[in-house]
Amino acid sequence: MNNQGRQCQAEGNRGEASIVGNRWIAGVSIMAGAAIGATVMYFCDPHRGKARRVELKQKATSAARHTYRELAKEAEDLLNRAKGLVAKADAEVREGVADDDVIEQRVRSHMGHITEHVSDIQTEVVDGVVALRGTVAPDKHRRLVSEILVIPGVKGIRDLLAFSGSV
């Protein structure tokens, strides 16, 4: 077969693919037109059309209001998180400034959230290391020690606690 024959055959193949592609586009266009027509008929119906349009408007308004509320919540949450990060960074900067008396007050305050018998525990802070003496319930001991370790300014703990008889 010569070059002209091959070229014609190749053009013919492209032509068939082009026809199939055009038919597909035409089919999609017909379906889209039918869907648009049905939608227009649904909302322009002389008997129920007005009620359907009002219902659609109410649903759209409700969805917009709901979206606005959700965006406002997300914005407020983001703002609160940013404030928290700033406060945390500020606390870390000031952490080196806190003296032993301030750290002891923080520890005693935090212990009140963990155990009811704070008066049974004596605290002493030297260079950021907290010494704990006294008695504590066995079920509160681990939580008390682990939560004191994360208080800003606390560098370590000397655990001299004894277990009380109550569980």
C-alpha cells in the first residue's frame, strides 16, 4: 500500500472515532437538556410549583445558615487554639523565671485536683526539683506523680511518699 492509501486509511480511522465521540457528546447533551427541562417543569408547575420554589428557598436558606454557624464555630476554635499556643509559648519563655516558691504553689494547687488529702503531703522545691513527703492513697500515687511532672517549671520529682491504708 502506498503512502496515500495509508494516509486515507488513518484519516478514516480518525473519522470513525470522531463520529463515536460526537455521538457520545450528543447523547450527554440530550440527557442534560432533558434533566434541565424536567427541573423547570417541576418548579414551574401551575399547581404545586410555587410551594416547591418556597420549599427550595427555605432549604437553601437553612443550609446557608447552618454553613455560616459551622464556619463561625471553626473560626472561633482556630482563634482559641492560636491563643492557647501563644499562652503556652509565653509560659515556656517565663518558665525559667519561675522561682521555687511559685513552682511549689503550682504543685500544691494541682494536687488539690488529684487527691482530697493534700494536707497529708508536704512539698519542698529546690532548683525546680519537687520533693514529696507524706501519705497518699495507692490509686492516686501514679497520677499525682505523672501530673506534677508536666507542671511548668518542674524539672524532676523526689518521691518520698508512703501509701495510706485507704484505697
